[in-house]
Amino acid sequence: METSKETLEVGKKLVDLCKKGQNMKAVDTLYSSEIQSEEPMAMPGMPSHVEGLEAIRRKNTDWEQSMNVHSMEVAGPFPLGDRFAVHYKFDATNKKTGERMKGEEVGLYTVKNGKIVKEEFFYTM
Amino acid sequence: METSKETLEVGKKLVDLCKKGQNMKAVDTLYSSEIQSEEPMAMPGMPSHVEGLEAIRRKNTDWEQSMNVHSMEVAGPFPLGDRFAVHYKFDATNKKTGERMKGEEVGLYTVKNGKIVKEEFFYTM
């Protein structure tokens, strides 16, 4: 399955913005209004499956407001066909509970007509 | 999308065997006879899409016979629903050309009835 130039281009932009911590700019410029988002588990006030830009922005805002991020490593994009994967490694403290979490996860993104239409996060807690 | 216990269990076994370099044992014990394998590009003598255990075994044999692997880091499994991702980081030399390659890739595996039915590799060269 050949990778389209478009997919790789979108992936590079996403990784670039995430490395700079500009996740909201990535959502604003690279995400489709029909975005679907999938996580392995629900969080307080956030189901595991959400749709639409508003819900995605709220997820990003929630993370920014609740976590003190000490470091975030972003590797990729790793493409295949119309999808690309990104590997994340983070070290962050929950502002409310004081709990420090070091973790890794893989994000899988699907691109259609130059925009990200699906993001899927793979991890355990 | 909740992760099934089965998916996580298969993922842990795969990562464990890959860390030990026992990739062929992973194929023999964890792969379905209906396995499908997808890569972003074809290799000499190997199309980007192959099916069945025989083709998968040949892929593994080709890699073992052609590469001198200096190091292989395996991280995961990172699950979501009936799939799990694995992050690979390798440093290897092509025995024939002498070319040394350091690279990263993400493997995405789909589990059905306790067996891996699809493997998809995400990378650029």
C-alpha cells in the first residue's frame, strides 16, 4: 500500500506542531470537521469515542489545563497508505492529584482530502 | 473502544518474543493461517502486500539472512480495541551492501479469536 505524498505532508506538519506544543494549531489547520477520535478508555467527563472539532478542542484544553508537562518526545510520522503513526513519550504531573505519570503511546491518524479525519490512540494505563 | 484481555495478552506475548529475537516462534504460535501483511513499499522479491504463513515466514527468514542486527528496541504493546501497536527501533547492517541503517517503525496488529490476522508496518525509508 503506497503512501500518498499528501498523507506524509500532513503527518510532517502534525509532528512539527506537536513538537512545538502547538497542538491546538494542529487541530485548527490539519483536522477535518468530521474528525473522529478513539481512545482505549473513557476519562472523567470524556467518552472514549468523540466526534467533531469542538469535542477535540475540549480534549486538548482539558489536557493542557489539567497536566503539567515536563517533557514530550514526538517521533514520526510513520506512514502507510492513507494513514500515519506517531510515537509519543511523555512525563507529566496531574495538577490536581500531584500524581506524576511517565508514559508512551501511539497515535494513528487517517488522512482524507488533505485533512485528518480520524485519530486513534493506543496505550495502557 | 475497550481493549479485550485477549488482545493485550497476544500483544504481550509478541513483544516478549520479539525482545528475545524469537520472531519465528511468534509467527508459529501467535499468527493465524489467514494472516495478511502490509508494508508501505515493495522490497526486491517481496510485494508490499502478502498473505499466509508461508509468505510471512519467508519475510522473517529474508530479514534474518540479509541483515546483521546490532540492536533492536521493542516497546509496547499499546492496545486499542482488537488491535495493538508496537514501536521498533533498530540498528542493522545489510550484509550484502554493507549499508548500516538506523530506523524506527510502528507495527500495528489486529487480533481475532486469539490470533494475529493482520500486521501493518508504518515507516519511511
